[in-house]
Amino acid sequence: MKRRQFLSSTAMLMGSTAVFSFLPGVSLAQETPVSGGTLIWGHSETVQNLDMHQTGTASTNRVLQNVHNSIVTVDANLSVIPMLAESFEESADGLTYTFKLRPGVKFHDGKTMTSADVKYSFERCKDPATGAVNFEVFNNVAAIETPDDLTVIVKMSGVNAPFLSRLAENGAGVIMPEGSGDKQGTTPIGAGPFKFVSYEAGHQVELARFDDYWDGPAYLEKVIAREITEPTVRLTGLRTGELHMINDIPADRMDEIKADTKFQTVTWFPLNWDFVNLNHDFEPFKDPKVRMAMDLIIDKEMLLQGALWGQGRTTASPSYPTSASYNSALANRPQDIEKAVALLAEAGYGPGQLKVVFKATTNYPYHIEAAQIMVEWFKAAGVDMTIEQLTWADWLSQVWVNKDFQISMMNFFTLWEPDFLYYSLWHSTGAFNYRHISDPVIDDLVTKARVTVDPAARADIYKQVQQRVFDETHDIILWFRNGSIAAQTTVNGLDTIVHPNGSNLNFHKVWLKA
Amino acid sequence: MSYLLNRLLSIVLTLFLISAITFGVTNILPGDVAMMIMGTQSNPEALEGLRHSLGLNDPLIVQYGRWIAGMFTGDWGQSLIFKAPILDLLGQKIKASALIVVMSMAIALAVAVPLGVWSAVHRDKWQDSVSSSAALLGVSLPDFFWGIMLILLFARTLGWLPSSGYADPGVDFGLAVEHAFLPSLALGLGLMAHLTRMTRSTMVGILGQEFIRVARAKGLAERTVIWRYGLANAIGPVMTIAGLQVGYLFGSIIVIETLFNYTGMGWLTYQALLNRDVPLIQATVFVIAAVVMLTNLLVDLLYLLVDPRIRLG
Amino acid sequence: MKRFLTPKALVGLGVIVAILLIAILAPLFIPDAAANKMNMAARLKGPALAHLLGTDQLGRDLLYRVMLGARTSLTIAGLAVGLSIIIGLPLGIISGYYRGHVDNVLMRLVDTLLSFPALLLALTISAMLGPNLQNTIIAIGIAFTPFLARIVRGEALRVVQMPYVEAARASGTNDLQMILRHILPNIMPQIIVQATISLAFAILAEAGLSFLGLGTQPPQSSWGLMIQASRDYLDVAPWTALVPGAAVALTVLGLNMFGDVLRDVLDPRVRG
């Protein structure tokens, strides 16, 4: 029920966003779940590298969420709670973490989990040679001790306040059987409710129930995640009954599917968030006035309607909306072309004097549409903007790595952990700071947060960071986008499927009515 | 014998040229394999280390040698995006594409040959105009346009066939054919139109020849003249043209498989190109070119068997 | 000329002239602003009086966009075919005229290149150079070159063996004069036929490339790009695909009809 609470609390905070629509006549009263059956899910994205440590893509995490369990996880309020560890303890100085493992947890190969597996998994993730995307979670980890089979003690050489919450992210905290590293990329093995059966690139991933799962076996015998990236095609598959459920309902069809009594829909908020990026190394954008003018040119509400058919909610803060660090005092600047023109003139750019190139990636078709809409507004403000459409590979190399761009747009899955979010994206040396942002005020704040153990004080620091990003218009934060699932009415337990992070789907409690 | 030996030598030489062109072209690709592997985690030092361990700093000729040697020993390398052995990927995807290439060819020939003959027999009459106009329209519509029309008609309006996806023929052949049918038809319609035109013009040429007139003069039934004497002589040229179209089909599957979300070789090649997965681009491009070349050779050899007039000296 | 002016030729020619006129004139009468004007209140609207061919997913007028797309498609196709002639013609003539080792080496290369499906070659080149208008032209042009070189070589080989060429050679005409005065004029008809047919293929190739996102870039109007954008809205707004699709089909049909007639007239050997 935790997840349902999560959904309803989100709904309260943001105003009715999580909606369940069931067939009229089908009561919401809990029926007794039935075991068995194969669920075929039309997955919106393709899975890539299956090694949970190495993979950075949300699509792979979404599927592997069912194969792996983490040492700790989060509840609806994004507080860290036990999972494979029965309990955990942080010393007062923040330098020692003690985990008591749950006894009798089985891996898919039949072995029982011990502290040696935890040590192995942590060290594998920490080792730069592994190429783990989350290796910096283990910054400051000096030693991992295993006094007995069910106790793990992590000793730090310095405070790393976000350590526990970052372990709750699947990638860093998953526990793999000792020595399984080499096989994880092709045949992942973990302690989750489903065993990995097979994978065919671009076609499907097949999972089978793991009967010895520590939290009780799942209902479904099999889950087949069929990869169908075309939204229309996914929808057709649902209509013809070939698929039991699909995620990511095409935004323009949402109303139609919701009204269709043949299906049930689940929507939640948020799935991810989008922002427009300004390269701070590009001469005009060094001037905060110009950056603010860019912000004023964009009508976020209209853009949301145009690019996502309104399936989301505008925001000026990228913090997870239910998290303590979300700064609700911020509001998007409304569109004001006149003021933008004035600001540009003040900065020395008369009509037609500012020329910019917008690099958008075809990986997110709605980014291309958003760019096309923005071009018209920029024109109205006397800014000459052209679009360059890049494949994902080109976007990564040009914008992300080489930082060779003027304006771009990107989305991130909700990085609910504020250190990960703010340090990576806005610290001058942050791993995700591809906009050349260098603001000493932000650097000081996020560094201070890393060694601030008191949660309330930390949250407050992050609110100041958001204020600063907004005041200086370092980036133009646009919106949170909705997540959605449509399913046949035979699928039950959908209220438990969405992980608190808004991206992962968990099939443990999902069942099929015969 | 010496003919066969010559052919064999020429195959080896051509395969070598294909591999060299593929390798050469893909190595001028901008973008960096190491960067694609590291993605959003890239930083200059790590990139340099990875480049070194992948052997990307070696001279091109050394890399080329390694690639060729790998192909012989069954080590085609790893796909960067799928993190899977390329040979495994190719095995899965060739099966899928073979199914639609064969089906589309069968659909096209089954209609084109009778229609072309019929058209030639009724040359310059209304039957000819109708079939020739239809064929002209057929070759003028892009195959992805056919694909869209077929999705609209069969999948959306009638709901008879799945609009997309792929099913493994090794697991459930019937289901696999069902999924392969619309993409095959989309590919087959354009091909059908082309082959109809070719069959017609070949038959027109043959029907005007002396031996046909002789056969008619001998009082043979028209049906026998056309099918026994006419078509028997037309089948060789028509087959050659059909064989040459295999190359066209392998170009078209890139678009059609993407449209139908049918994950075969075309889809794999497109993914590789989009993601700059250089090892995978090299492998898919090489395999497609090799398959096209070998098919043409096979057609040449079949032609020798079918056409009685060509004997090797 | 009587034979040339068949109804088929007239229709084909008519279609080509009409589309050429649209390609030339449309940009003069339809400002970019009108074709790019979005209307969120009129998205995916079917054909009606306000928008004769309906609107796309951003509420833009499809009639305007399809007319502006004509210029993009014809420009790319025309320049690509031009490029393939510029490279392929000399290669083919040299190969056919000099024969021997030059021919062997060149044709071996050309035959190998012919093993690469043209669309695959174009896609690879476009991905390599980075997709934009100019690179699309280069990609299609190069992809078509081997085919053209093969045909030119065959024709040159045929002409070289003609008695009057032998005669000219005996009278001491040098190679360059020979090629310019005798070979080129005699293979011209074949090249014109081939160019017309290639033009049709180039339009299809451009549409295919743009459809895969490796051709023309938005917000420029291109038929392939329009079809690409329509994919997500196929079952609610089929006209967004049918309008550009019909434009491609009509153009290619016109070129093919015209090409058929040209071939009948200019190339006596394949007269059906």
C-alpha cells in the first residue's frame, strides 16, 4: 500500500494527478489475486547493456528493477527504508554505516546472500575499472568490513551525507552474487522477484517468476517486455489484444484512451523533467540579462500544450515535487516578449542582432517539436534562431561531451536525491555540467550540503540553490512530464507497479485475471 | 572448371574489396567509439584509456588486419549499444530479414510473372494498358508509403493483421509469418510492379522472334506457344532481374523494418548508424553487401542451368 | 516528333512542369512565416475550407508545406543526379574508351560498390557527414554514381566499336577530340533517359532518408520529413501522411512516364 499512498500524496500536493480509471462496474474492492499467466508489456524504449552497474539508461533500469533488489530502498516520502538489509545504522559522526542483512535471502542461482556478496557488489561498483555509472556514490569509502555473514560495516574517510540515499538508487545499491560480475551484462542475476530468462536486442526481454523470493513469490509466471518504440504501434498492439499493457501512452491520445472503457489507465506525476540549456561559454549568454530574456521569450504552458499535449505540469524547480527540498516558492516567469526585447537591447542586442543555433535530439521527438514552436517566439523577439536536429549519438558527443552548442534541451528522470541532482548538474565541476556553469555561490552551497548531516538544514540549502539557478537563469526549467500506463482490464495490481522514483515498474504484486 | 575457379577467385577478391570499402568508410565517420561506450560518463582521461585498451590508437591498417582476422576466428567484436557479441546479433536478425525478403520476392514473382505475360500477350490492347499503368503507379510509390497504407488498411481499419513487431519463426512459424506479412507485402508491391514491367518487355521481345512464329505456323496451340516456348525463354532474364532486385530489397528493408518495428537486419543497421556503433555498422554493412553479391552470383549460376542457349566454352 | 507526343508523354510532361512551377513559384507567394505558422487550436484538423489539405500536429497548413516541400525535394534530387553524372560520366567514358587494365580496375570497383544497396550507401554517407541539405545531396549523388558509371561505360564501349569512330581514329583524331566529338554526343540520349529515371529514384531516396531522420532537417519543409512526422498520428490523422505521400508519388509517376517515352524515342534498341 505504500506506493498507493505515495501516489495519493503526490496527487494532494500537486492537485489531482494520479488517476486510476477502471471499467465501470468493476469494483475497487480487492479481489483475491490469482497466480499464473504471462504478462506481455509493450515497453516504450529499448533495453541496452544489462549490467546494472554499468547501465545508465532508465529503460534498462525499468526492466531490471524486477531482477535486482537493493540493500536499501525508499518509501513514498523518499525516506530510506530497509530492503535486503533488515536494518541500518549511521554513526553520529557520519563516518560509519552498519548494515544488518536479512537472513535467508536467495539469489536466482540458489545461493544464500551473505555479507561477502554485499562487499563484492559495493567494491565492484566502486572500482573505476568496472565502469559503473554510480561509482562516485562510494566516494570516501575507506573500508568495507564483514565481521559475520549478516553484518556489513562501511567505514568512511570523510563525511558523505548522501551515501545512504544514493544506495537506495538501484544502480549503486543492488546486491549481486559474489563473482557474477562478468555475466551481469548478458545474463543478469540478482535477488529480485523475477529471474532473467532471455534477451533479444530490440525485440524483447523475458523474465520468469523466482519462487524463492524473500518477500514471497510474485503472481505472474512470466513477464515479457516487448520493445515497441513507436507510440502508435504500441497502442495498436494494445487494441488488438496482443499486449496486456503499455507504458507511455502517446500524449495526443490520452483523452481518448482514458475514455475507452475497454482499458484501464494509470497516470502519475512526475516521470521526468525537461529544461532548456544555455551555454554559458557562448558570449551573449555570459550576460544574465540575455539569459533572462531567453526565459521571458518562452511561454512554458503553451510549450507544454504544444510539445506534450499538456501531459505534465510546469515547474521552476527540478527537485522531486514531494521531496523536502522542493522550493515551492518559485514560479516560472510568464512570457513577456516586450520585456525580453528591452533586456536584449540593454545588453546590446537590437532586433536581428542575436543569432543562435538550437541543437535538439531526435531521440526525444517532442524536443524537436518544442524547438519548432520556440523558433517562432524567438523570431517575434527579434532573435534569429535555427534548429539543428541531432541523433542521440551526435547530441551526446557535441552537446554533452564537447559542450559545443548555444541552446539545447534535455530531460532527466527525476533525480530525487538532491546531492546527485544539484551537485552533478550545477556545480562548476559537476559530472553533468555541460553548460559551462560556474557560479561560486552554487559551488559553496552544494559543497556545504554534502557535509551537512541534518536533513532539514540540507533541504534548506538546496532550496537556496534553486533560488540561485532561477535568479541567474542558469537554465530554463520547464516542466515535469507525466508517466502513464494503459492496460487491459484483466491486469490487476497496477496500483503497486510504479516505483516511487516515477520511472521504474515493479511487477511483484501484479496479477492477471483469467 | 576454370570458369568456376575464376568465379571463386573473383568472389574472394570482391569480398576483400567490400571489407576494405566498409572499413575505410566507417573509419572516416566522425564520432568516437570510446565516447559512445562511455556516454554521459565521458571524461578525457578515461576516454584516452579506453581508446588505448580498445586498440583505437593503432594504425588503421593494424586495426583492419585485426578486424579481418577476427571475422575468420568468429570474433566479430561487441556491439557498443547492445553490449552483445555482434555474431549473435547478426544470427538473430538475419533470420528475421530472410523471412521478409523471401516472402516479398515470392509475393512479387507470383503476381508479376503471370501479369507480365498476360500483358505482353495482349500487347497494346486495353489489358496491357491497365496492367502497365498499374505497374507504373506501383514503381512510383515509395515502399514506406505502401507500408503506411497497409497499416491503415489491414491493421487499423480491418484489424486482420498485426501492424508491427516481430515473432521468432523458430518458436511459432505461423505467428512469425503473420507479423512478417505486412512488411513483406509493402516491399513486394513495388517489386511486383517492377518485375511486371520487366516480364512484359522480355516477353514482348521473345514473342516477336522467329521461333515463336515457326511454332505458331506449325499449328501449336497458342497456350503452348506462350507458356512452353515463350515463358521458358523469358524465365532466365526475369530471374536475373529479380536477383538484381535483392540489393534493392536490402536497401528498402532499412526503411520498412523501421516503419513496422520489425527487428531484422535493416533495423539493426539503422540502430547502428543512428548510434554510431562503428563495429556494428561495419558488420551489418559488410554482411548486407556480401549477401547481395553472393545472391547475384547464385542467380548467374542458376541462369546457366535454366537457359539452354548459354553453355560454357 | 509525332511519336514523342503520346498522351502518356503529355501527361508525364504536364505533371513535371506543374511541379516544377510549384517548386519555383511557391516560395515567392507563400512566405516561410505562413508555412511555419502554428495554431494549437487547430492541430491535426482534416481538410476543410480554412486549410484545404488539413493541418499537421502543430496546426500548420499542409497545403503550404507540401508546396514548399516541392522545392526541397526537386533541388536535392536534381543536384544529386547532377553530381552522379559529373563523377560517373568521366569514369564510365574512360573505362569504356580505353578498355584494358583501366577498365578492369574501374569496373571491379564499380561492381563492388554496386553490391552496396544504394539506400544503405546513402544512409551511411549521410550518417558519416552529418545530416543536412548539402550532405543529403552528396550522399545520394555518390550512392547513384556506380550505377551511372556502369551504364555510361556500356554505351561508350558500344560507340567505340562503331565504324565511324574507327574511321576517325584512323584519320588521327586525338583522344580528347574523339571523346568530345564522337563518343559524348552518341551516348547523350542514353544519359538523358538515365538521368530522368535517376531523378525519380533520387526523389524516393530523399524521402527515405528524411523519413529516417538522416536527410533534410526541420523546420524546412520536405516530403520525407512530413511523412516522418505523420507516423505518430497515422490513425487519427491519416491525411498528414497521405498528402506528402501523394506528392512524392505524383512526381515520381510523372518522371517515370516521361522517362518511359523518352526511352522509347531515344533508345531504339529497347523499343517495346
